[in-house]
Amino acid sequence: MVYLYVALGGALGAMGRFFISSLVAFPYGTMAVNIIGSFLMGVLFVTLIDRLDQRASLFLMTGVLGGFTTFSAFSLDVFKLFEADRLGFAGLYVALSVSGALAALWIGIIVARGGQS
């Protein structure tokens, strides 16, 4: 039954990722999804981890956000940029994606904790 929660959440997250990626030009859609998802992961980590049972946590964090954020698509985006000889932009894209996602996670935790880090 646990796998069903993760699978259902993953399907919802993947649909959300597809929706946002279809609204934002390549490769910014994937970067936006990873940053938004990391922010939400930080918020959920603080606000829900102690309040939800394991099934809800698996559904939301592992399923929905796991399906929503996607570093596999990020990796493919970087490969495509390298393949197109856009090496400088690929490096910038990697740096902004990773630092943005880490910063968003940290900010999400601070926001969820009421401004306390």
C-alpha cells in the first residue's frame, strides 16, 4: 500500500512538472521546477514531518515532490546544452539550478519555522 501512495503522489507531481515546464521556455522550466520543489520540500519538512503519518509524508514528499522535481531532466538539459556547444551557459545553468534549489530549501525551512533558522 505504501507504494501506491508514492505512485499516486508521483503521478500528480509529474503532471505538475509537465504543466510548469510547458509554460516556461527551455531550459528554465526544469530549473524553476527544481527550485520551487526544493522550497516546498523545505516547508513540508518543517511543517508536516512531525504532524503527518508516514503515508502522508510518503505521498507528499516522496511522491508529489519526488515526481515534481527532476534532476534526471536537469541532467538531460545540461547534456543538450553541452551538445549544442553552449558550454558557458551550461555551467551557469548548473550553478544557478543547484544553488537556487539549495537556497530555496533553506528559505522554505526558515519560512516554515516562522523566520527562525
